[in-house]
Amino acid sequence: MNAITKTVTLSGGSATGYEDAIRTILSRAAESISEITRFEVLSMSGGVDGAGLPNSFDVTLLVTFVVREPLAHN
């Protein structure tokens, strides 16, 4: 049987950059979701400080994982 996957939308951010935001979202998701196989960036945005420099990096991802096979109960 082929694997069934599920995709969820997750958002997060970082003060240091978009790559860090993506890594943070995925590592946090991996604490409760097993077999994450893919991600897709849906949106990226950020904040700017008074000097015109970026100070926050926000990302929304689609995260796909494999749905576990049901356990057999004997």
C-alpha cells in the first residue's frame, strides 16, 4: 500500500533570518509529528525597526508528513 500523507499549515518566526525561522518551525513540529517529508513556503514577511533594518522574520509553511498505518488489535 502506498503511504498516505497529510499536510498542515504552521507559522513561526525568528529574530535572525528566514532560514532560522524555517528550521525552528520544522524542528518544533518534529517534536510531535513523526515522518515529516516535505515543506513548502507559503509566505514570508517581517518587521522593520526605526532605523529601517529588518528585526523579525516570519514564515508560514505547509508541512507534509506520513500518516501512520493503524495498529492491529488482536
